[in-house]
Amino acid sequence: MPELRRDPIVGRWVIIATERARRPQDVSRVREAPRGGLCPFCPGQEDKTPPEVYVSGRPPSAAANGPGWKVRVVPNRYPALMIEGDLDREPVGIYDRMNGVGAHEVVIESPDHAAELAGLPETEIAEVLFAFKARILDLRNDLRFRYILLFKNKGANAGATLEHPHSQLIALPVTPRQVAEEIEGARGHFAHRERCIFCDIVLQERKDRSRLVFENEEFVVFAPFAPRSPFETWIVPKRHESNFEAEPKERLGLCAAALRSTLKRLAVALGDPAYNFIIHSNPLRDPPSPSYHWHIEVMPALTHVAGFEWGSGFHINPVPPEEAAEFLRLVAT
Amino acid sequence: MPELRRDPIVGRWVIIATERARRPQDVSRVREAPRGGLCPFCPGQEDKTPPEVYVSGRPPSAAANGPGWKVRVVPNRYPALMIEGDLDREPVGIYDRMNGVGAHEVVIESPDHAAELAGLPETEIAEVLFAFKARILDLRNDLRFRYILLFKNKGANAGATLEHPHSQLIALPVTPRQVAEEIEGARGHFAHRERCIFCDIVLQERKDRSRLVFENEEFVVFAPFAPRSPFETWIVPKRHESNFEAEPKERLGLCAAALRSTLKRLAVALGDPAYNFIIHSNPLRDPPSPSYHWHIEVMPALTHVAGFEWGSGFHINPVPPEEAAEFLRLVAT
């Protein structure tokens, strides 16, 4: 059973895997890889994954766990957390631990092994976002869970090991500290000004335009004022909304357009870089918030800056966001 | 002039380089590399670096910036921050910025290009720690500076580009948020219990022993209870002390022994991995603290886990610290 452990100084929770099959020195080979040359995410290989928990595109008459789907969500075969069990939160001397209870799912974004999310038509990217929403709405019924992390690792440098286009979902019994800090910071701004700080940022970025990359009726894409890494890019809804899963279909369609434009621009500008994106949304058990505002943060993995920087929390970014944004604006998509 | 910019939501400061020599898409080539095959850190090449600000081992009669040294500290030729100028802290709409004023220095750890810090004799590692201390004591006289980050990037995967053994120092006009959080967390523990949390951790680790790697009279080396990455290892003084630079020579000698043992064990156990270490110490303008406790955090760069994890602050560690510690204990050094 994996464990969740809390750092007693700063309160950060980490997942510690406890399976003992590997020797400690084999850590660089921990991630799953296709065996025997067959991709477990390809149509026809549906029996190579655990049974699907969500599917779109397959006619209702067709059998489950067969081909014919557009988006398919399955439990991760090598999950970081286990869906069964009680939390059993307990002290270990001055430390805290609990069982690694949670969900770890894979969102297979397309049946096409060679596709890239950025290259899919807008409607198909929207189908992926609909899948994200459906999974949140289902998993939030499990009262053990407090937060759902939705993210994509694309490319080996960003932590991906399977090529087939996919993103991931981790449902957690705790709220990650970085999310909690963001919520706390936004609450502080609201306490002083009775305005959402993300709404203020959206206003300033749309007025200033120097960091703006793209916008449509509902979403704005920009390089943040203080980016941690080159070409960090945020996708933020213009209208205030704290919860990703509260967005109606039409607005998720416009989100898909913004996401597609962002990923395409990054792919063209930077030569198809590895990247991560993370959906930041309100915790599951909190009421809709006037101060917090969901958004997507996209981080290309361009350099090895992450070494000392992620250990110290102090970042040196060699590319000013104004230059990055200008460069991304000029890309033909 | 580089800039320091503050994220308005979580209050994180980042350094934004603003030199315009490079095109944004060239970010992966931003770091310095030896040109013409000659290493600028080697003896005889002293004129390839800015003039030294500290040196040890060269007889007092010998000329500055010539060979004969054991440890040599020079300003970084491509500094992330500039030593000259005023901070000019100012708002940019809802954002904050200031001039990127600070010091960025390179600590050349040995004249031997092919040496590794882990392979140097204890006395020579101690010379490196004496250099760290001397530079802090000098730079803290500059009242613009609030924090000094001392760190080492070893190997390309950890962000190093020059082979010659060296570490780095960055003096900052702000305290990095992660440091501030650590200090705040330790202060919270002290407020409740009137004990330093690091002292409590040292006690528990020495009693428990399952995560212990090494100890001598003054220092204890262990895998932390909630490590962010495989084989994360901390070196903590047993006696309470908030400031690295307050340590006397003898204790720095024992710190060198602990650091050497740690780096050697990691090198043997993991096949000479890339790694980072960071010295965590009390901010320059704070009085000596009863609640904070300086220490060194060592992070081998083994996997690409840093992708999504460093963006979300949520870490999945496939190696339990008890297994990592056991493995490191058994290594012959």
C-alpha cells in the first residue's frame, strides 16, 4: 500500500510508493513502458488496461472495453495511489502519515497512437475536457477525496514514458500545499479588495497586451508576469469561476480552442517541446469561491533549470515573458 | 539589467534575465560552456574569469589571480543578478518588480579539473565550506542583501554545464518563498512547544535509526520522512544553530566529513548521479533564531519526476526513505 506522508516543517504531503519489487538503485526505470511492442492504449488492446471508467464516441450498442471510442479513461495499471481502503491517518512520532488512498487514472486522448493533443481538431480536444469534467463529477462523490489533480506530461523530458497521447488524473485525500497556497493568496487579495486577483490579472493583461498570446470570447492566454520557466503560459477564463467542473459544454469548447492554440504555438515556436500542463481548480469540498479562479498552467520542459530551482523554490528564467509572448503571438497556427 | 518579479498570488519572486542577445527559442542553450577547449576554472586560466573575491591555499607572497590556489571564488561571468545599482522596487499595475541587484559567484572547489567534490579529502572539502562562510560574512555587510543561496549543481541533469568542480552563491535582496515557509513552519512548531522542530527531528531520527545514513559527533545524515525525490538526503547539525556562517572551523570540518560521506555514498550507490545540494540557513537580517536550524539538503537528479511535480508542488516518490537509507548505510565508503 502506498503512503501519504507529511513534511512536518512546511506541511507538504508526498506519495511514497512502498511496493518492494524494485531495488532502490533502479529508480530511473520506475515508469511503465509498453511491453512486446504493443501499445496498451491503442484500439484493439483494450484488454491490456483495467476496465474503462469513462468512454466517449463508442455507440451505446457496442460492447464496453472494445474499439470504437474517441476518448477512453482507465485506471492506471501502475497507480501511485490505491482506490480501496481507509485513510488511517496517524502520527509517527512527530510525523504524520496516512494510507495512499486515491484514484490514479489515465485519460487516453485519441485512438490514434501517432496523434498529438495539439494536432487534434478543436472538437476532439473538447471531448478530452468533457472527459476531465465527467471524471471529476464522478470522483467527487467519494467523500475521502479532497482534490483532483488533472495534468499532462508530454515527452520524456516532462516525465512521460508512453507515446500514445494521454493525460492523467490523481484524486487525493489532501489538498496539495501549492494549491492551498494559491487559494490562500487569492483569499488574502479578496479580503483587502473584494475582488478576485485572477480577474484583476485578466483585466491588466488584456489592457497591457505585452504578455498576451491569444484570446477568444471566453478565455485569455498569456505569459504570467513572474514565470518560473521560459514560455510558461496560463489559460484563464475571463468570467469568474472557481471550479473547472462547473463550466458548461460551450465554454469548455472555447477552452479547447484556447488550449489548442496554446499548444500549437508552443509546438511550432519551440520545435515540439516536451511540456506539462496542470489544471488548477477549487478543492472538491470547498464551496464555490468568490476569490479563487480555475485556470490551466502550461510549462514547456526546455532546460534543466528544474534542478536546484525545484529544491529551493527560487527560479531563474532567462526569457522575459514579454519576449516569449511576442514570439508566440507571431507564430502562424 | 535583470529584474526580480513577484508573483502576485503566492508571493514567489523570480529572476527574469533581460539581456536580449538570444532569441527566445534558444533557451536550451543559455548556460555558459567552455570555449576553445580551455576550462576557465583551471589553474593558468585565471584571467578568463573576473578577478577573485576569495582565495585559499596560495602563499600570501604570490600575486592575486594566478595559480597556486586550493579554492577560488570569482564573480560569475554570466551573472543572473548584477552587483551594482539600486533596487528601485516599484509596482507594475497589480504586480511588483525590482532591479535584479545581487551577487552571483562561483566557488571553484579544486584546481583539479577532473576532481569531484565527493572524491576530495575531508580537509579540502572543509576548505570549500570555509570559503562559503567567508563569502557570507563578507556579503552580509551589503545591506541590500537579505538572503544568500549556496548550492551546487553537479552533472548536466542537475543543471551544470561546466565540468570543473564548482558550487555557486547567489545573494538576493529578497528571501526565497520556500525558505520563508520553512522558517514560518519552524516558528509555528516553536510557538506551540518551545522546541526547535529540527532538533526534534534529529532526536527522533537518531532514536528510530531506520532513516539514518551516517553520523559523527556533530552532524547527522538521514533520509527525511517525506522526501520529494528518491534518495533525498539531509545533513543536519546535532547542536542547535540557525546560521551556517556562525559555525566555528572545527564544526565545519565535521560538516565536511558528513558531506563527503553523503556524496560518496550517493556516488557509489547510484553510479555517480547528477545532484544538487542547497544550504538552508537563517536570513541575513534576522537575529539568530531559537526555532530555525540550518542544514544541507542533497537531491540526486535521478528521474524526470520534476516535470509535473515542480509545477504542482505535489511529489510522487517511488523509493521509501527507509529503503534508500538502508541502501546508503550499506555502501562501503
